Amino acid sequence: MDKHECKYENTDKKLRHAFLILLGKYDFDRVTVTKISKQAGIDRSTFYAHYSNVYELADSVQKHLIDLFVKEISEKSALSVKSIDRVRRPDELLIDKDIIFEYLAFIKKYRAVFLIVIKNHEYLDFAAGTDAFKLKFIYPALEIYGVEDETEKEYLFEFLWGGLNSILLKWLRTNCADPIEKVCDAIAFGFANKQTGTNH
């Protein structure tokens, strides 16, 4: 990375950071280019050299967090979906608990950001991140149980994802006070029972 690219990236980091700070203080529709530029210590023209508007910056913040999540999780090479011949009991979790643990550890590490996301869910929905998690982990687990129909997979995913998000919201609103292990066990229990219910 040359000097120009490094300066551009550093400015971009300042803009993302400033945006998140302001979202922690104001509603999304009150966060303006002027406020972001002032918080970041740059002028408006520099903002527009990076983004066309606040919505484009919001998309960048989401993409950055998703990329960070994928990078950190991918570094955990042991994380995987179990094959059916490795499952010892009918109710054993097909998604390794390590995946859930690392997912929770990531959320706790960036809990301030996720609390901002909850507050601004209309504008920061992380749909791309949800799709990545669904296609990489949830769908393969369901397929091992013989769920091939796309519509059925989608409904089961919504069921699983809804329960997971309810637990995460409760945990985040207590500033992740409960130990990760305790929350992980609760989620794993729910996933195991729901997956067992998909047997044909």
C-alpha cells in the first residue's frame, strides 16, 4: 500500500469511526455529512471524495464489519458443520459449538457497535452478513438432516435465526454480562432441539 492509499484508508477509518460515534448519540436521520466531517476532523469535500452520502457510508460500515467477522471466523480452521457420521446422538448439534462460541465472542468484542446496530436496525440490517451465515453454516446443517427443499430451508432458517437473535438482543442489552459459555449453551440447546425436529 503506497502513501496515497494509506492516507485514503486512514481517512476512511476516521469516517467510519466518526459515524458510529454519532449514531451512538443521535438518531440516524440526525447524522449529517457536516457532523460526520467535524467529528472526523476533515472537511466536507474530503467526505465526498469517499462517499456520496451518509447512506453510502452506512453501507461501508456494514461491509467492513461483515468482512471483519468473516476474516476472524475463517481464521478458526476447526470451525465446521459436522457430517452425519460424526454425530454421536440424534440430538447432537450439527453446527459445532465452536462456531457459536466464536460468533458470540465476536459480538461481545464489538458489542458497542452491535448496540448501535440494534438502535438503527432500519438502516443497518446486515442482510449480507445474515446470508453468509445462512449459506455457510445453517443450510449445510439442515441438508445433512435431509432438508433439500429451498422453501422449507428458508422457513427453518427464519425459525432458528429468530430464536438466536432474541437471545443475542437480550444478552447485548445487559452489556453481555452473562459469560459466553452460558449463552453458548443456551443457543446450542435450542439449535440441537430444532435440528432434531427436522428429521424425516
